[in-house]
Amino acid sequence: MGSCLPVEAEPRLQMWPDNIDDCSLPRQMGRSPLSNPVDLFHSEPVVKICAPMVRYSKLSFRTLVRKYDCDLCYTPMIIAADFVRSLKARHSEFTTNQGDHPLIVQFAAKEAQVLADAAGLVSPFADGVDLNCGCPQRWAMAEGYGACLINKPQLIQEMVRSVRNQVENPTFSVSIKIRIHEDLKRTVDLCQKAESAGVSWISVHGRSVEERHQPVHYDAIKTIKDSISIPVVANGDVKSLKDVEAIHQRTGADGAMTYQWSVVAAFLYGEIALLLLLCLPLVSPVRWNKIFMISVWNRIASYWNKTFLTIIVILIVLFLDAVREVRKYSTVQLNEDNPHSTHSAIDHIHMKLFRSQRNLYISGFSLFLWLVLRRLVSLITILANEMETENILKIEVANSNEVARKCLEENEKLQMSLKEMKHSTGEHLCLVTNEKLTVEVEQLKTALKATSEALLKTRNEIITARKHSEELKKEYDLLVKEHEKLQQQTGASSKKDL
């Protein structure tokens, strides 16, 4: 391996040929094709990362954790100046093999060119470098390394740009690991400046420099995640896979659809299914109204309005959050000609924009269909009541028609009798009979009019009885509630007497 790198301390530094562990692979080490580690954040719901640990994150330990589905591994923190200057340091601090990927080498540095030189040395053998800006140990901060860098955002920008300019591999990642400030606005400003410099992702330890074993501020990690468009890795008190899932849900760290949007999507599908069911022509509105009037629904009616309004508020909040996400990622401008704007960063922005648009559609349609469902149920109830009233009126009209038909038949019989009597008894009898028939016709007309008025009165009484029944039902429900309250008070007083 004849790769060389010019450094100020020495005219040329020869790459070390014997710190590569072959693990029974052929003894040749060219530049193997490495996938971009940023792609992990696009393909995995949650990226499981083995953090850099002093004296532990060596090759053997990394090989072990990879067997247990670890997605990404870091080396222990390496002092970049010693690594560039000393061949012995390179031999002792960095060992890898062809199966040790994806691999991120973490450096402690305080000068941009030194970090760029160190990155150039490891770029043929690793997938990226990470700048440690979170180590709170006193010796590191006294030397200008670690957590003291979070107060120097311009220096961090310069370091990231230097690595980007010096390493030719476009898939080589540059990340930083930080702690948070007491004033979270400073941390957000730092992350935004690092993003503009071309950093691939940011690992955030949710504690300040002074905090050691205090609870991790996951809300601060979420705030940082919401303020930038690149992936954010949550760090601190992650002790099991359950912790990984819990922190992922709590901070909104990069991954696939979160649990809340899965619930909203399921709710949307349920609304669509219910709408299709209510629109089926096989079930009439009257039958639906009978289903709505089941006693079970009457018991939960008092909670229905509260539930309806609560779901509306939740959907509106989710809709506004989705609008905010769409506006956030729509305003991000990445220039593809800019060497700092890698294709992975552009793809990541597009994916985040797609997800936010998807969430916007899900929440918007859920809110719309929820309102449509409420209106549809009300219309079905009104239509069912109108259909029942129409059926009652049809029955009454049929009865009235039957009475009229009988009257007409009797009238015809009387007319026939009149004709027969006219021929048998003469003209005088015919006149008397005609007068009687006229009187009977008038009586029949009066009876028909009285029947019509009685029909109208009966219809009004039915409507009044229905309203009275509904009022009695409401009063009965109130009496039941008061009876339950009295029973509870009686039971409470009995307990006090005991």
C-alpha cells in the first residue's frame, strides 16, 4: 500500500501496511467499495450504533457487536495530532479488517488541517470520521479537545469543510458528537452551522458539560432534531433495545413512520371502511337508525361529544405539525453542484419532505372524513325519521281512501234504489226520495270532512306523542342519574356510619 499524505511534521508519511487484520482474507488491501453510511438512516427504522468507548471499541469488540445486529460502529477516540505524527500511534490506535464496515473513526482535534490529514489517512479503510465535541473530561478540555469545542462553532465549521475538501471520496461521511448548552438556542445554532458546513449527521448527548449522571434531556434532542434536516443520533442512557425504541419515539429521531402516524393511518383506514359500510345500499337508513338507538349507544352518548371534540383537537394538532414539517423541508435549499451537498444529503431531504407530505395527507384526510362521518350519521338519522313519518302518512291516506271508496259505493247503491223507486212510486215519491238522498249526501260529505279533520288531528297527536316520548326519555335518564348519585351518597354515608 503506497498511499501517502504530506504533513507539516514530516515531508511524507507512509501508510502503515501491517495494522490491517485480514481475518483469513487474501493479503491485499486496495480501496474496497464502501456504501455511504448515511444510507443507513434512510433504510433502517432505527439505526443501532455502538458508541465510541475508551479501551473497549477495538476491532475485537466491534466484531462481536456486529454479530448481534449492530448497524454502525465507532472506534475509540483517537488524538488526531498524535495519529498524524506518529506511526506507532497509528499501529496501536487503529486496526481493522475488510469485514469491519460500516466503520466511523472518532478523532479528538482542535485544528482543521490536522483533522483533515487524519481523515485522509483513514479514508481508504473506514467509511467516515467523527469529531468529538462532547468529551467532558478535564484533561481533554484543558488541551482544547472535546466539549470545549461546542463553544467554537466557527472552528467546527472549518474542520468539517477541511475534511470535505481534502477527502476525495464523495461517500465518506463527516459527523460530530456534541453535548448541549445550558442555553439550548446556542446548541441549535451550532447544529445549524455544522449542517451548513456539510456535516453528515450529528450525535447529541442529551446532557450539559457539567452533568454526569443526571437524567438525559430528550426534549432537547427533539428540539435539535426539529431544527435541522440532517439525521440526528440520540445518545445517553441507552441500555437496551427497549430504551432504543422509547428514545426513538420520544425524540423523533430519524427512522420510518413513527407510532403516532401509524395510529393516525389506521384511524384513516377505519374511517374509510366505516364510510363504505354506511353507504351500502343493502342496509336502509331506518335499520341504521335502529342500530343507533340500541341501549349501548345511549349509555355512551354522554361521552360521545367529548370524544368527538377530543379527536378533532388531536387531528388538528397533528395536521398543523405536518404543515410545519412540510414548510421546514420545503424551504431547505441544497445545491447539487456544491461539494458539501452530497447526494445522500439531498436524498435525505427529499425523503423527509415526502414523509412530512404523507403525514399531512393522512392527518388532513382523517380530519375531513371524521367531520364527514359525523354529518353522515346525522343525515341518516334525519332521513330515517322522515321515512318513518312518510310510512305513517301512507297508512293514514290508505285508510282515508278506503272510507271514501265505501262512501262512493253506498252512494251508487242509493242512486240505483232511487231509480227503481222513481219508476214504482211516481214523481212525488221521487222528489221526496231525492231530498232524502241530498240530505244523506250532505251528511256523508260532513262525515268525510270530519274524518279528514280527525285524520289531521291524529297525525298531530302522533307528532306530539313522539316529542312527549323523547322528553319523558330525557327525564327518565336524568332520574336514573340522580338515583345513582343518591345511591352513591347513601353508600358513602353508610360507610361513614360504619
